[in-house]
Amino acid sequence: MTTETKTIKLDQFLKWIGIASTGGEAKVMIQNGEVQVNGATETRRGRKLGSGDAVMVQGETYNVDLNT
């Protein structure tokens, strides 16, 4: 029996929650060091996020929940 772990890339997550309207906008925010994942600045837009991760951007924290 295999368990597939759901993940989403950081740039896709920023678009999904409405912080970035385009992938390009998300890329710039990430590369400029404006995004933190689990308390650490993340500059890789392809960073895979899973449920339980916390993304902080523009002073707000968003919890990743991919179980829905």
C-alpha cells in the first residue's frame, strides 16, 4: 500500500491563496526574500510545501492544508 503525499510548489501556493496574481509576481516576491516558510526565508520558488507548513508573507501567516 502506498501513501501519496500531496505537495504544492511555493509559487503556486502564493497564487492559490491570492497573494500573487501571476507566477512571475510570485517569483519576484520569493527571490526578493519576502516569503518565509516555517520561520526561514525561502528563495526557491519550487520549494515543495506540504500540509502543516506555514508560509509568512506581507506580515500574514498562511497554514498549508492540502487535505481538502
